[in-house]
Amino acid sequence: MQTDSLMKNSSLMVTKGKGILAADESTPTCTKRLASINVESSYESRNEYRDMLFSTPGLEEFISGVILYDETIRQTTTCDKKIPFPDYLSSKGILPGIKVDTGAKSLAGFKGEKITEGLDGLRNRLNEYYKLGARFAKWRAVITIGDNIPSDACILSNAHALARYAALSQESGIVPIIEPEVLMNGLHTIETCYEVTQRTQNIVFEQLMMHHVLMEGVVLKPNMVVSALDCNKQADIEKVAEMTCKCLMKNVPGDVQGIAFLSGGQSSDDACMHLNKMNQKYMEDMPWNLTFSYGRALQNDALIAWGGSNREKGQEALYYRAKCNSYATKGLAFDMLKNAL
Ligand code: 13P
């Protein structure tokens, strides 16, 4: 195992003041995002949108890595010089990453639950992605809260798949991002989210250890512990920060390289404020850097401002969100956002 480069790259991913841009939407998801601004999804429009994001001037001040999708890792910049995206990002000092799961499918025998697929042939795909320039990967497991779910079978099978993916990634010299996402859809309280998130993280690390995954060479991408979107009692920022950090302290080994949260459907401001509060209050107690690996909470404003053609406005919006979240990794974002709100 290439222990040194795994440790070096994972530590670059969670460098203080920097976070990860998740731009690995599958083609159907990217099509949905483009449809929301009335842009038709095509190979070219997806390439143009990603090019607008990645060529944001100064993006590298706040972004350590970008997660790409299979189509995107093979695309190039759209300016005169057609530079492959992984080479272009690396030249800016940004690590290229790649989503390697093939999506969450229905878990047989467990209504309403999902299992993430993509292990078959993964070793070969990882080797190819490494040659294309990827230095880290992502695998997202989805855990749904509802009547009598999640089941132990759902959590365990997803944790097992995450562990097998992580071991294969490390074997290929690629840092695995471990993403067990407890969804925020539904009516449940923050207490229920805590209970399910802690149960999930616990089993995930049990499986990672059983599969001899190098903790210093992984980045955990967890959900924050929040009230469900339709819960009538919404926990405040303090409570989210407190319960999220408590959950991590209880379940995540101290030698994990770092933690980069997903935004999961929170508003861009909420995702930033929650991260900010965690770092402001608990940074000293945490053995890891706490940062972001946001998709929607970094891209939403940029997508709207771009609108299919306005590159400069789109880039300004992305730069601003990346900067706010960079400040949030130091617990310093509050004043910036307060002024902007
Ligand atoms: P969101 O921040 O939009 O949840 O996306 C992060 C991600 O990579 C989901 O897999």
C-alpha cells in the first residue's frame, strides 16, 4: 500500500481553510440541475457548466479537491487549449477526485431502503482513474429514516460495501472518501437523526477496521445531525453543532485523517453556519479538521447566476460561497454571512 501518498493526499484534502467541491453529479442529476435554470442537458452543456466552475479565478485559495464524474474526468477545458480537467485542476494545485459508486438501488427484501452498487470491476476502474489523474474517490451510501427503518441489514450491507471500496481504493493509491449519508428527508427529530447517524458511523468504522483500511488515509464525509426537513421542531445552529460533534467524538477514530461534511439539502447559508459553529465552539476538542465537501451548498447560487451563459457571475457566486465556507472551517464565517444576509 502506498501509505505515504495516501496520508499526504488525504491531509491535503482537509488542509485548514480549504474544502472540497463535489461536482460529481451523475448525468441524470446534472440534467435535473440544468433543467432548473432551463438549460438543456447535453455533453457540451455539462462540459461548459463544469468548465465555468473549475476555471473560477482563485478557486484554489479555498478548494483543495474537486470530485468529478466519469464523464467529466474525460472532458477538457472549453477554452482554446483543451486541457483535460484532471490536468487543469492539478495545475491549479487542486486534487482531482472521482465518484466510483454506480448509485443507490433498492435493497431487495427491505422496502424503502437502498444499497449502493459499484463493487464489480472496481479494481480495474480505479486503476484507470488513477491513470487519468484521480487521487481520491467517493462512494455514497444512503440511509433512510422512516417507519421501522433503517434496518440493521441496510446499515450493515452499506457499511460492508464502503469498507470493500475503501480497501480497493487504498490498494490503487487512491484516498477513499467514506460517505454514509443519513438523509434529512422526512419528519423525524434531531434526536432520531443522532441515534441513526451514530449507529451508522459505529458500524461503518467497525467494517473499515475489519477490512484493514488505513484510517490516516481516509476522509469521512458524514451528514450533519439535523432535524428532518419536514420536522415541525427545527433544532437551532447551536444544537446541530453540539450533536454533530458529539456523534463524531463518540464514533470516529481519532486517527481518521479528516472530516468533510456533505450539505445534504440544507440551504447554502445553513450548511455554512453549522460548519462555522462547530469550528468556533469545538475546534480545540476535535482531533480532526472539520471542513466541507459540498455539492448543492457550493453550486446552487453559481448555477442560478450562470444561467447558462454568464460565466463571470457564476464564478463570482462560487468564489463567494467557497470563501464563506473556508472561513467556516476556522469558525470565522459569521460576520461575513451576517453582512451578506
Ligand atoms: P450535497 O452537498 O449536495 O449533499 O452533495 C454532496 C455529495 O457529494 C453527495 O454525494
